[in-house]
Amino acid sequence: MDYKLAGRRALVTGASAGLGEAIALMLAKEGAHVIVHGRNAERADAVVQQILQAGGSAEVVLGDLATNEGADEVAAGALAGGAIDILVNNAGFYAHTSWSDTTTEDWLHVYNVNVVSYVRMIQRIVPAMKTLGWGRVINIGGGLGTQPVSDLPHYNASLAARHNMSVSLARQLSGTGITSNVVAPGAIMNAGVEQWLRNAAPKKGWGSELVEIEQKAVKELVPNDAGRFGRQEEVAAAVVYLASPYADYVSGAILRVDGGTVRGL
């Protein structure tokens, strides 16, 4: 299927690895010129090289979005070639802490990295996007934003903030031709998750083969209708859809890619 993204310019933050990398690769495969953001030049360039070798178009921008100065650098580099059609806010992080060992400084840090960094890029990229009369802001959220767990309280809250501000932005952009939406992944398999599952399996009696480990871990930790973890490409596909003209009538939405983990309307 042609998602009609040829010639579009897309900036993907946190695209040097993981989910951001998968999103960048799929957007490039659909014909978009992808600006790969990261903080590590070697890793970001490796993603660009993958895109170029596959016949796509891409470039690197580097900078720390947790600071205004870093965001300025990233925006200046991304806009050097013209206005951005598609902004995918993906960069962020979390730490495995609970209420008892998450300090107020931890809360402030996570909120800055996971929420204010999104705001920084929106403020710097959207004004030029408005001159195009068309555009996409796609914020990566998560199921923990609507169905939080007892641990990671600061991370849960930062996802909820991403969801809320994305809807507010959609209302603000009414009539501009720009939409604002959220893709909210559930538990997604990646190299780090796979390693954790293999290490935890002997202690929890999940078996020895990854397929069996995954099924038992999902049943115990994140029950869902699919009976498995999601794949990064499945999240990337949701981003590509929302980035395309086929999603012109979708704005202020939260598109869950979680196998039915979140139970609600």
C-alpha cells in the first residue's frame, strides 16, 4: 500500500535505536526523507546508513532535547532543509523505581525529559509546519498513561501528560491542516526485554524457549488478547498510518497498539 509519503520531511526524535529506529526505517521505506535524531553520532549515523543502503533518504541531527539549547540545535539542523511535514516525538526514558524510592528530583527529571522535551520540539517545529497548510504531530505515549501500575509512578504520569497535551494541541491546531495524535504502545519486545525475560525465566518457571517464556510472561505480567508482546514494527506501522493523508480525519486520538492490554472504551 502506498501511504503517499514520498517527498515528505519527517523528524523522528530518539531515532538512533529501538522504537525510534523502527519508526524512522518504516517512514523512509514509504518514501519520506527522515531526519534521524539522537545524542550519539555513531548510532544515529548507523540508522541513516541503513536507510541509504535501502534506497531511502535520511540525515542526522544531534542534540539533547532535555535542554533548550539542545532543542535549538536539533530544530535548526532539521529545519535547514525546509519545514518539517511530520514530527514524531519519541525520545524519552524511564527508571525502574517505585513510590518509596522515586525522589522529587526524579519526578522533575522524568517530566522534563519525557514531556517538556516534546513541548520544546512542538514549539520549534510546528510554526514552520503551519506555512505548509498540512502536517502531522505524532507523540509516542503508552498504555501506562491510562492504566498505570503501582511502580514507575513518575513515568506513568509523564505518559498521561503526553496524552493530555496531544489532545490540547489538536484543538489548538484546528483549521491549520495539522493533526496531533498519540500512538500508545503496550509491552513491546526488543533486545533488552528479551534479555530480561531470558534472565527471569528460570526463577519464575517460565520455561527455556523464548516462545514459551513470552506467553507465560504475558499471562502473568501484561495479560492481553494477543497473548504476546508487541513488535516494534507494529508500533511503527501505526505511526506511518497517522503520518499519511489517509489519517486526515484523525485528530486528538490515542491509537493503542497493545494487544488489548488496556481494557476500556
